[in-house]
Amino acid sequence: MLLTLALSTFGTPLTVDMLDVGQGDSVLLTTPSGRHILVDAGTRSSGVAETLHRLGVEELDLVVATHPHADHIGGMRDVVTEFPIGAYIDSGMEHTTRTYQELMSTIEERGVERRVAQAGQHFDLPDDTDIYVLWPRPSLMRGTRSDLNSNSVVLRVEYGDDCLLLTGDAEEPTEAGLLRAGLEPCDILKVAHHGSGHSSTRRFVEAVSPSIAIISLGENNRYNHPGDSTIRNLEAFDATIYRTDLTGHLSLEMTGEGVVVTDGLAMGAPTEWVAPISTTLVSENQHINIVDNGDVSTDDHIDEEPATNVENTVDDVTVEETTEAAGFCSKMFGWMIFWD
Ligand SMILES: [Zn+2]
């Protein structure tokens, strides 16, 4: 009954599909009118392009590569080759691997519009879908345990009152930077780095306070993901955990007034419960206001960061100093990206 009420009030939901790619990440967002956004593409062998065809995807408005590790961009070359793409966004971190080099060549050959993500950018997509880039900062982090991970593109997706936080493989230094910038709560957390113990600190999870945590990882993976501390921290703040290694493909619907898990079993659910359907409506109470009257920036917090950072790996250069007020329009689909 609650579900019916939610859908009828706000309209068609935005669908979040966490594809079953084993040890890797790939998330497909589908807006109410059928626009598609892909964030990461798993390893090459995980066959994301094939899965997208099977799901009926014909073109991708926006493709995001959170960082250039093979478990996130391995399948990207096939995606770029096989689908029309509105724009391709990445962290700006380069990699020496053949996978990365070949992907860059293919993007260039195909004439795909490529942009570097920076905190403060706002993707104003159709269907009242807003995507805000929270990370990386204009000056990339250096000297961390993994600079590729630390500069992962972090996105906040908003649809109505519902929120999804996509974190790539961000680790503790990134979480600390996001906290300093002023992190808002969010309903769904795509848990960083396959649940690794290098991520999902207690402070970070507390700030996000997700009702639902989704983890993409391979069964019996050699990294021992997820880390005990990650699970402990998520459970401490009452997040219901969903893991692709236990149940495969996960699907959620952001109704605009609450989140519904439509495919996927929560961790710890009774194994005799065969049908992988949950209709739990998670209440919304974690919405931030999108600015109105033409001011498309929500990165006010960028300027609030203290001038003296405790970590010298984060640069203090503000967005204003490094980017011009600008934006561009997707040639193919007409939506706008703004940054201020
Ligand atoms: Zn990864």
C-alpha cells in the first residue's frame, strides 16, 4: 500500500541496477523516460556491454569511469564501441595499462565527448534527475595508499527526495576530504571499494547514514572483501546490506519518495526465502535542497573547507580558482553540465 502511494504521488521511479560483474563495479541508472547512465563497466570478462544489450539499452546519455582500474574500466571499451554515448566522464587520473590506453584510443576514434570530473559539477539530466560531482577536487590527491582509488569520481544522484551515493573505490583519505567538505546523509550508499576495510570508516558511514548499503564484489574473492570493519560500521548505523556475491544482480527503485529494493536479498535474510524480491519501502528523511532560481551550484561547502588541512594530500585550491564559470550541452541528448 505504501508503495502504491509513493509511486502515484511522484510518478515513475528511477531504477538503479547494480550489475553482477563479480569482483568489480558496474551500475546502470535508468530515468523514468528511459535515459541511461552507466557508472563503471566491470572487468572485460564480465560482459557488461552484452548485459546492457540484454537489458534493452540502446544508447547511454552519460558514462562515468570512477577510476582506471581494470575491474571498473575493463568492459568499458566494448561499451564505448557498441553504444552511442552522450558524454564520457572520468577522474582525470591516467594509467599505464593497455586496458586504459586502448580505451582512451577508442574514445578518441569514436569521437566521444570526454570530460574530467571535478567537485562542483552538476549534471542536469531529464526527468528531474540531478547528479552532483563531489570528488575529485580540482587538484588531484597524491601520495595516498592508492592515488587511483583516492581520486575516484564520487557522485551524488538525486531523484525527488531520494539519494544515491556512488563512491567508486574511494578510500579513507577521500572520505576524510568529503567529510571536511560537508557530507549530507544519503539513502543508498554504493559501498566503496567492494567493501574493503580501507574504506567505509565509522565517521563516514555515520555522516551518510544510509538506509541501504549495496556492495559489488566477487564470491570468495582473493582480497577478502568485504572487510569486517566495513560490515560492522554499516550495521552500527542500521544500514540494510545487499551484496552481489550473495545474490547477484541487484535492482532498486528510487520512487522520489522512498527506495524500494525489487531484486536482491538482504544479507542475513533466511536462505529458504527463494523469491529474490523485497518490497521494503525505506522512508525518506535525508534530502538536501537543490538550489533554485538558476543557481545550479550545490558546492557551497567547497568554500567552507578550512584553509589549513590536516592532510597535506588535499589541495586547498578552490573550484573558483581553477575553473571558469562554464558548462556544456550534450550534443547528442541536450542535457547540461554546469560548473561554477
Ligand atoms: Zn575496484
